[in-house]
Amino acid sequence: MALTKGGDPKRSAEAAAHVDPRPRRYIDRMKDALIVSALSLVPRNRGARVMGQVARSRASRWLTRVFVSAYAIDLDEAEGSIEDYPTLEALFTRRLRPGLRPVDASPDVLVSPVDGTCAFAGRSQGGAIEVAPGQALHLGALLDRPLQGERDVFVLYLSPRDYHRVHVPREGRATGWSYVPGTLWPVFPAAVRRVSGLFARNERAIVQLQTDRGQLDVVLVGAFGVGRISLTVCDLITNSGGQPASGPLPRIPLERAQELGTFHLGSTVVVIGEGWTPLVRPGDPVRVGQALARGRR
């Protein structure tokens, strides 16, 4: 091998492997701070409503191809073709082709309710989980109700390119719902790292499910963008300036992987339960119907 003056390939490789990571971390922190500072100046809820009006208008049709290209959306998985989506929102809320996501039928598993990426999978400590270094999410604040003891928690992030419908993680009965108004911070990693308690500050819709393995709370967290969430078990549509609300449901029977709600642009789902051992780790991609956790009892 030809060497440059004073060159030692082994020593050069060792030096490259021991590059000081601190400057890179500093740059990343500065980028995070700039992004969040810029977004703090934006009227997020009002802006999201305007964006939603645009996305629902026929005038947004030309943006569908731009969006597909920008986010590398795989339309081979979707029902129909690009011509079948008359608005940007129709593209956001597209359905998958039937049978594309096989559902794990094992009797002791919890399945993923979404297509996305696992951001957290594990047990709470002191009623909270760490969603980013130094950033705690308190489950009672997220659910907007007191919560005793620890829980098993799964945080699943949906990017703009992902399928936006939310499904039932385990068969059971829907016993209640709640709506918690809030702001609409974006939920991408830079914002989660910088905004304290972000998920508990954002607007969210919650469905309580009673299953043969105890209660599950499925939390749909709104985000900057279109910012709307709709549910199949009640008439709730978020980001409409409403007040906090909640109510019982008549024990509506739901099948595993049945549709539960829709994000009108990607966001985050948090599943909270008891007695579940994770089968995924942070950073893992997840798909609707795949095993997310296995019951411990």
C-alpha cells in the first residue's frame, strides 16, 4: 500500500475511531435549540388549523406528488394510486392494501398499533419514563389523571412518511375516552430533546381498553402540522378549540388490529399497560400487527 509522508494506516484508523465526539454533540445541541426557538415563535395551534384547511382543500392536490417525493412514501403499500388522493389530507390518511400487515395471533402478545419507530419500550420508574436524555415524561400528567404504581410503556413515533392510522393493540372493550387540550409542538427527536414534558403538553386523545390482561391506555399525541386526531369509538376531532372532555363508552368490543383512530399528519402513540415484556427496543421499526410485547403472566 502506498503511504503518504509519515502515513501509518493502522494509526490513522485508530485516530479516526477516537475522534472527540464533544464538538459534534455541541453542534447537535445548538441545532436543537435553534429549531425549538424558531418554533416557539409560531402560533402552533392556529397554524395547524390553517394547515389543516389547506390540506383538506382541493387546491392541495398538486402537493401530493411533492409530499410523496420529499418523504419517499411507498405508495405500492397504499390502496389505489396517487391519482386517487384528491387532497393532501386524503394522502395523509391513506389506507393500506388489505392483507399487507399480518397480525400476530399469539394469545399472549400486545401488537403494534401503528407503523413507525419505537422511541421507548420499558417500565416506568417513579411514575415516569425517560423519553430523551434528561427529559422525563410523567404518566399521570400524560393521562391527565392520578396514576398509582408503575406501568409498562411503549412510545411509538410516526414520521410524515408513515401510514397514519392507529389500530387496537389487543382485543378487548373500549370503556372510556378523554380529550386533553394543549399546544402542538412537533414530536420529532430534536423537539423531544429540548421541550420539557412535550407529550404531556401537547393536545391528545386517550382511549381506555379493558382486556383479558388488564387495562390499556392508548394515547394519541397531537403534533404541529395538520394537528388533527379522530377516533372511531366516538365523534371526537381534536384541534378544534374544544375544552377538556371525557366520557364512558358502552364497552364497545374491539378486535386486535381493528382501526381505532387516525392522525391527519404523523405524530406519536403511547401505549400504557401492566404485565408486558418488550419485544422491541428503541430505534426498531414497527409495523401494525407485529408483536410489540409478551405478557408476563
